[in-house]
Amino acid sequence: MPVLLPKSRARTHALPTRSERAADHAVLIAGGGPTGLMLAAELALAKANVAIVERRASQDLTGTRAGGLHARSIEILDQRGVADRFLREGKVTQLAGFAWTRLDISDLPTRHAYGLALRQSHIERILADWVAELGVPIYRGREAADVAQDDTGIDVTLSSGETLRADYLVGCDGGRSTVRKTAAIDFPGTAPTLSNLMAEVEMGETPPWGLRHDALGFHGLSQAENGRVLVVMTEASLDRTGEPNLSDLSEALITVYGTDFAVHSPAWISRFTDAARQAAAYRRGRVLLAGDAAHIHHSVGGQGLNTGLQDAVNLGWKLAQVVKGVAPDGLLDSYHAERHGVAARVLRNTRAQIALLRRDDDGRKAAREVMSELLAMDEPRRRYGAMMSGLDIHYDLGEGHELLGRRMPDLALTVEGRPMQLFTLLHDARGVLLDFGGGDVPDITPWADRVTRIDAAYDGAWELPAIGAIAAPTAALVRPDGHVAWVGHGSRGGLVEALTRWFGAPGQS
């Protein structure tokens, strides 16, 4: 089925009528931003019938939004064989930081010990091209307006008045998510304490470049790649809401700098705050939430887009197995159990950063200096670098080997006498059972349609970010999202139970 992409390839999909119910989708994704696109790709790789509903007429994005990919996000794209598409267009850099203190992660044990400076508009375009290759339809110029679920499916009424029916709906429709609201999922958190303006403009006068910190907040002026000026300002009050204009920006510049530098010709102006909220539940029946629909916070630290991509990779393979009848519906409960805590930690460290940066009074300045001194020490730097880049994420899968629940390193394996990177084995978004030759592994033929068994050799070091050296396992069951579901280490017990838990009962297809 053709997919609508921006500009010269732009076309639109006709919606199925009520008499064409067989043409509806197993999964409908509301929102075609980075999270929605990544989730669609995951489901398509698993051969699930998925479609996206997106309010924008094209993939074109106005504004800078997110500015890069952290190490773990690059890893998950590498797991699918598409990381090079992003690396070709971005700038490799040490991106991780905490409250403006840069964190060098180049000595962390990963092949991608760096971040990638790449604007969200480019990230979305590359993801959209990939989704097009996978044949995912995108219904553009429409958005989810209402949902009604029953025992067999969910009806999604669109803003156009038309209705689509699906087995499941995933809200990837942003912080003001209509899907979340119509599903009556609470969104508790903290109200904003500051308001920032961000814009790309032209200026008649050359401004003082760089960051400025004062009693009002933090501000910055820098040159964009196209020669225009990128502006970040803290507004004097929280009174103004909604879409900002050039007058708002001019006023903010005059308040801080005493002049607006003859600002003119804005390409875009946006307003954002430090409100921090998280959905009380990531699932209600047949409705699930991911990305900003599930959690919002200030952009400091650059974790928002990355957390959304990782939500999608955690959810995609699970949802695909459920809609294909391979795994029970209860598998979806593990999505909230695993990802809610991850985002809660992101909100926590973001609040801490804003507390340090909020104003430039003597107490906060002293606290920033102390924090910077601590983060200059190797152990805190590595630990916080692993946290901010997403490399230390650990899902609680019970007691056991240090690998259990953590990301599997991209080991340089030998398979059938040939060198092979481990992430290559995850390109098809299937489970992988790695046998490192430590003894007999139970027969997994009943799961062969979902899990690939690989006899591999590896004689290098085993090391995890923020953990350090670990004992070499004799076998490991790696989920499609790259996290380890079972570890063989002196015993092969528990493998059948882990296979059944994560990949359904034996013999089903």
C-alpha cells in the first residue's frame, strides 16, 4: 500500500468505509512524529497490520524541536540496521550532559559512545522514509477525535467524522494527547515554574553570542546552520500561553538584553515550559500511550524524543505478538511495568536540572559548581553519562545475572566461522537465543517462528555501562528490543519459562 511522504511524493490515503471493515487495521497509531513512526516500523517488521493517523498534511516540521539522538537510541536504530542513515546526516558529538555540564561518555562500553546532533525534522524524515519502505499507510490531514472500545476492538472516530476500527490504538499524539483524554487516563504532575521562548529569526544587529544566566532565568543566542539566529529566552512571567508571536519575542529580548537587535522574519516561534507530567497508566484496555502522550518534561538534557523512541521499541514487538495471536493480551501489561519507571526517572532528573538552572542566584550558582566538580570525577561522570544517554536502563525481571533485564552489548561474535556483530541478529526484530557453548540448551523448536537460535563464540571482555565487568554467561535470550530476558550461567533452568513468558506458548504461530 502506498504511503504519503512529504513534498513531491505527497499523496493521501482514502479511508475505508463502514462496508469495508475488513480493510481496517490491527493497530492504529495516532500521531506520526518520531515515536509513532518508530512504533509503526517495529510493528511492520513483525508483519502486523498497522497504520498511522497524522494531522499534518506532510511530514514537514516547522521548528527545531529535539536536537539529537543519545547513545542508546543510536543503538536501537543499529539493532534494526538503519543507524547509518542517521549517522550520515548528523554530527557525532559528546551530547550527554546534566544541567549544562557536559558528560564525556567516550569511555563507556558501547560501539556508539557518543551522541548525534540531528534536528527532529531530519530524524522524522529518515524515519518516514523507512516506514514507507515497510509499506505502512499514513492517513494524513486527520487526527483521532474520539475512541470507543468493546470486547473485540476499538472504534476511532477521526476529526473528519470518519471511523476506523482496530484491535488496539496507541496514542503517540503529544503532550496534549486527545487519545489520553478520551481514554480518561490521568496525567498527574507539576505545573510550570518557567516559560521559555525558542525561535529561529533574522536580526538587523549582531547579538552577543552564547548563553546568559540571570535572576530571570537562562537565555541563549546562537547561529543556525542556515546563518539565521536561534534564540532561547526565559519569559518574565507565566501569564502568556498559547502560540507566541514576534512581539512576545521582542519583548523578552528587550527585558534581558535591553534591545531586540532589530529582530524580524521569524521562521518559527515556539513556547514551552518545565511542566512535568506522566500518565498514571500507559494502558487502559485497548488503548496504549507512548512518547509525549505518556510523559512530558522540560527539554533540558534532550531526553524526550529518545525516551519516546525507546517506548516504541519496548512496545512494538509485544503488541505485534498479541495482535497476531502468538502471545496473550497480558503481555502488554509489561509495557507499563517496564517503561513507566524509566520515564519517572527522566522527569526526576529533569526537575533536578531545572532546579539548578532556574535562576542565577548565589545558592544555585554554588550548587551548579559543586555538581560540576562531582561530575568531573570518573565514577559519577560514567554513572550519570550512562543514565542521560539511556545506556543503563534496567528492567526488573527478577534476581539473577547482571545482564538480566539490561541491554545486550553489541558483541563482536564469531558465527559459523565468520565475524558478526550481535546487533545484526536483531535486524528482523525477532528474539535471539545465543549459545556460547557452555552446555546443552533445551530444544526451542516450538518457538522457532519467533526466536532464532545462534551458536556463537565470543572471547572478549564482558562489561556494562555503570556496572563494569561482569561474568561471562554461557547463554542468553535476547528480546527483540535488545534487552536480556534470560541468562544461562551454570544452569539452563528457566529458559522454557522465559520463552513462554515473552514469546507465548510453544507451538503457536
